[in-house]
Amino acid sequence: MNKFKIQNSKLKMKVILIMMVSLLAVTIAEAGTSLDLGVAGVGARPLGMGKAYVAVADDANAVFANPAGLGLQKTWSLTSMSTKLLNTANYTLAGSVIPLDAGTIGIGYIGLNSPAGYLVDENNKIDDSLSYNSSEIILSYARNLKDIMHGSNLGNLSVGASYKFINHKFDGFDGSAQGTSLDLGVIYKPNENLSLGANIVNIAGKIKWDSGKEEEVESTNKLGGALKLMEGKLLASAGLDFSINSERPLLLHGGLEYRPLNFLSIRGGIDQDPIEKYETQTNFTMGIGLNFDGVSFDYAYHQDKNIESNARHYFSISIQAPTSKVMARESRDSLVADASAQPKKDNQFTTASETKEDDESVLEYNRKILSYYE
């Protein structure tokens, strides 16, 4: 792999700041009129934390919350979620993360199905029912620049992008629209406990209906930060959403995740939604998560002060290969390889059979490491 080296630490910091500021400087010429499906939900875990997830994004929900989070993940993962909006519309979500040598890719799907009324004939009699279907297919890619910046000592800096294929359709008569949009994100982690994130959602997003009418998909800028406390048992996160060329108000998000036990997570947060021009409402969220050997069951409750009947319950099932187990196996393989050929003073090499006692102790040590994580 080709690597380059940045010599000056101040220059490195300037590179990071320029990237984050430049990302936020991307704007859209007009406010959009087509709603992004991702606004309704991004997974039960992020929702339980008030959607304050742009700087967290450490699981498969990164596909929907901030694609840059994919670049910091070392193992594959899957997630799925379902809920009902207004007790009538079925909302589903599924995503996956696949790490590769040259970065990490993500694949996501969001679907919404809702009744949309009835068709009537010339005598005003009901002729057929209507339903509305909307979906997004998301392809994401991210890379941790630390992997290609030799000599960097500023922590992890990941950049990512998501390309979204949008489809809207009314079943019952000829009415459909297709379009695309782009998300760009960045996450900077100077250490294991602190992370900063930014994401611009729906850059140049546009859909076109069969009638020829075009609509822009509203673009949103997201900023956030996250901090691990109490030796990693408590995660505190915050974020804000704003649109530069829109009359939408500034939206704030905040969340906490506490893990009293390795398999149990308790979450709470606040999530602001726009209700009118320059006016917001603050909703409370809460959730719980159970994790058993990489299989997670997450639940979230999201209040809706404006429409009480729209208080929502979200359920997610996720699978993630434990990072610790992968690291233990990599450590074992590396140490076993080293033990198989130890240099002598005369620059000749001895095999494992010639140093059997030492090799067996190394193997036993690594077996213990691996068994601890399994």
C-alpha cells in the first residue's frame, strides 16, 4: 500500500480542520420540497439517544447517520429496524457494513408503505384503493486516513460518502418518481474517548416525477460530538442540524447511553423536530439494548408532543462480529508466525520444532487470549 508522510504536526491539524470546515461549506442553491426518509428514523439505538449520533456512528447505523463512521469499524455487521408511523405507515430499515483492505463499504435500505386514500369513478363511487410506497437504496464507502498517512499521531480521521437512489410510487394509478442524492461525512477521533463528527445530507438531491415535475430533496448539515466517561461505561453525545438556504430552524439533539453490565445498555435523550417556520418542539426519547455475543436487541420510544398518536416504538435486531475476538485472532496469528522462526546470533533461523518449549508457551498464551473473548 502506498503511503505518504506529513512531517509537521501543525500542518496535520490544519488539514483536519480544513476538511471539516470545507465539508460544512457545501450548500444547496434552493431548499428542497421532497422529504428524506431518513428523517423518520435511523435505528433504535440512535433514536433512543435522541438522534445524537453523527459523532458516534460506530455500528451499521453509520450507513444512515454518518458514512464516515464506517471507516473506523473493523468487523462486519448487520442491522434491521421496523416501526409504524401514525399507526398506519409501515417503516422498515436494513443496513450492513463490510470492511475491506482498501476501506469499508456499507449498504442500506429504507422503505415506507402507507395507505393514500381511494380512487373514485365518474359517479363518485369508490373504484380502488391507493397506497404510497417510498424507498431509498444507499451505497456507502469510507476510509480511515490514518491507514494511509504514515507517521500521523493525531488519532483517527475518517471520511465517507453515501450515494442514495430514491424512489416514490403511488400504487393504484400511474404516478412515480426517481432520483438520487449524496451524503458526505467526516469523523475525527483524537483519542479513544472523544469523537467529533460532521455530515452533509442530500447534496444535490433531486427527484423527477413521470409528469416531468422535478423536486429537490432538502439538504441538512449535521454537527456533533461524543465523549466516553466512567471507563467507557457512559457515552454522552450531542448534535445540531441546520440548513443554510432554508427556513427550517436549528435543531438540537442530545443523548446518553449507560452500560451497567456488558450485555445491557440504557439510553435516553432529547430530539428536536421542526413544526413551523423557525419553531421547534422538543421530544424525549428512551431506549434499552441487550447484547449477547454480538447479537443485539434494541428498543426505543420516541415522544411526539405535536401528535400524541404518533408516539413511536422502534425495534432493532443487529449482528456484529466482536472486535475484540478479531484482534485476539490477529494477535495470535502474528505471534505464532513470529514463534515459527526465531533469529539466532549467527543470523540463521531456527524452526518451531527446534524451540518447542518456547513455541508451546506462546501458543498457550494466545489460546488463553482467544478463549477469553469467545
